[in-house]
Amino acid sequence: MPWNRVTFTSKQIEEDDILIEMEDQFEKIFMEAEGPSDMAVFSDNDYTDDTISFYFTPGCEPNCENMIVIFDGEDCEPPNIEKVFLLAGNDDAMDLLS
């Protein structure tokens, strides 16, 4: 199972509340799945070119699959541990980062 990345612009986050919507959906799915240790979302530490990316661990599949599609997610490599922080999910998922 791959990592997935969803990217939002600052305008989407500030005006459309899309980040709050994504977090709310993830938290609901996470709780329904009983908080698996490999299920989490990481966020970039900083904006790059007015965008910020969010990384879904492989443990988010298949529970978050529909949400990732709705937010135009794409397969990606794991993010660099020094450039992200845990946004939501299980702290144990930090072990998935290099």
C-alpha cells in the first residue's frame, strides 16, 4: 500500500475551510477504525509555492480511500521526517518515517 499526498492552497485552507473538513472526516474514520497504530496524517511544516501537503500513511487504506480521492490525492513517497509533523492519528505512525 502506498503513501498518499493531498495538497491544498492557502486560499482553500483560509477561505474554504477544507483543512477542517479533511481533519473532521479523518478523525471520524480513525475512531471508527479503533485507532490503528499505522493510521495517521502528516503535514508539511511550511507552505511551498502557496501550497501545503498532507501525507496519509499506508495504514489509511482502505478506510480513507474515498476521502483521499475526493481531495485529489495521489501516490507519493514517504515524507522526510524533518519536514513534517503529525497532524492527526496514532503517534506510533512516526515510526513509518525515515
